[in-house]
Amino acid sequence: MSDIGNVLARNANLRGYLNQLSEMVGREVTEEQLSSLEEVEKLKKTASQLNGYPKKYIKIASEALAQERFTSLVQRLAKANSNPISIWLDATASCGTLYIPGIIEFNFSFRFTAIPEGVVVLLTKDGSDKLLLDFSPDEVEVELQGKAWGNAEY
């Protein structure tokens, strides 16, 4: 995409994107907290190493994301890989990513309707682990992949 195309895409998506991120982290997110687009490209390349690692799929009811069993899984994931987390949505490529200190800081109880695309990806900054949430009206498919997270037990 051309530089002007990048600017137009960013301007078109930014406000909604910041609102979505704010919903997911439980605090206001500002443009200054987003990474550069160069950082997004660098992280994409780093994440390509995930292809060789195991994947695990878990289907659960949406409300299960707020229950003890899932919370316990998230705590184990945090212990297995404590790197900062990049939150990826459709607009990440044009707006930049938001890093949070770890997966524990992600609000798994956010309003799922805030993400019309229905997909959220949490990627460790080192690119070695990923958690993908794919929302449908009644359930969530959770995909775990990576060096530490790919074999996690639910």
C-alpha cells in the first residue's frame, strides 16, 4: 500500500480501533500507545516461525471465558511465556499494534459485539506463541499455537 493509502486507511480505522482495544484492556487506549507500522511488519515476520509449532483447538461457550477453568488456562499460559502481548485485529496492519505487559492483562470478559470481525489474536512479542479467539454467536473457538502454548491443556 502506498504511503497515502496507509494514511487514509489509518485515519478511516483509528477511532473504532482504539475503542475496540480499550474494550479489550479495560482502559482508554490512545494513538500514542500504538506501535509503528514498521513494528507490525517486523512482528509479522517474527510470527511466521509459528508455522512449525503445534496447535490446539478448544471450543467453549462464550461465557466460559470468564470462568475459573479458562482463567486457570490463561494463568498457565502467562507462566509458560511471560513476554508482552500484541493484540491483533483487522485494523492492526493499518493502525499499529498495542502491546500489553502480558496475557493476564487482557480482558477476556470484553463485549464480543465490540469486534464485528469476530477474531482477536494475541501474539507474544517474541513471536513464539499465539492465542486466537474466533467468536460466533454462542461459542468461541480458541486456537493455541507455539513453543509454550501449543500443547497447553484446558
